[in-house]
Amino acid sequence: MRVGRGLIAAAVASLVACGGGGAGPPKMNDFNAYELDQSVWEFEHPMLFVMPVPVFSMPVRITRVELQAVNSTGTFDPPAAYLLVFPPGQYYQGTKLTYELTPSNIAGAGREPLGKRRVSTADNSLSLVIPVNIHLRGCHEAQVVLDVKDADGHTYRLRTRWFVGVDTGVSKKKDLNACAGPAPAPTPTSTAA
């Protein structure tokens, strides 16, 4: 069934008139045009993906993080994500994808549950820590998706431009679509005598 733009606009106007609107979703700046962090992964050993907390156009609380599978099969475990809060002037300087946060990279930082604080402006002292695990061997990629709540209690789902991938060693490609499968074997060429 094909729906015209006029009908969609009327439906949206109707939702706004019924109180389903408001100021609209916050705009998000997640700092990267495209980011794929991938690691060879020891199966069934959860990893941690550390990314900067995005900037939002209005104060929001990050209430939930989801890893949505792309270029892979299976479902990632719902991550028990949290904020890593550093003292002013300090920030996370470790690797983005790791099995554990080393004491030297998190010295002075505290762990804080999602939703505890409102975030909006750029703050290098905040990082989002996302556990990554899936119960399927192979190469898996996921996009980081955030649920945020504004001051009025409206919840919005925002897709970041951050992607994470784990690979049990099946993929041989090294480009951005690293889960596309093994690189093709070179074809032999004959040499003229």
C-alpha cells in the first residue's frame, strides 16, 4: 500500500495535536562520521566498548543502550552499559574495544549508572562503557543505539554513527565491512615464456 506525503503529514499533525509531539527529538552529535572498531574475539568472553558520550541539543538522560546487529546474524546480549566519570581535566585514554579497563586508564574515575545524570554539552570527562557479547561464533557487527529521556519525560531512540564488531577469526578482510567474509584467494596467473 502506498501512502502519499500529504497523508503522512496529516497523520503527524494529528499526533502533535493530540499531545504526542512536543519539542521533538533532540539532535545528537556523536563526533564521528563513521567509526568501526573491530577485534579478534575470544568466543564467549564479553568485551567492553568505550565511546565518548554524545552531545545533545537539550539535556537528556541516557536510559538504555542497545547493540543492533548489522552485517551479521544473531542477537547481541542486552548490554548493562554505564557511564565512566573522570575528574575534571581527565578522560579515558585506553583502547575503544578491550576485555578489561586497565587501572592506569581509569585512575580516578567512578562508575555511574545510566540515567543518573543529564547530559547535553561536550564533556570529555564522560565515557559510555558498553559490554559486548553474542552467543554465536563468527563475525558480528552492531550499531550503538541510545534511548534518551528529555526533561518532560519523552523517550527517544537515537542511532549513533558508532559501530562495533567482534570476530572469532573467520573474516580476513581489513576494510570497513570487515564481516563480509574471507578475502578471495588470489587467482594464479600464467607467465609467458
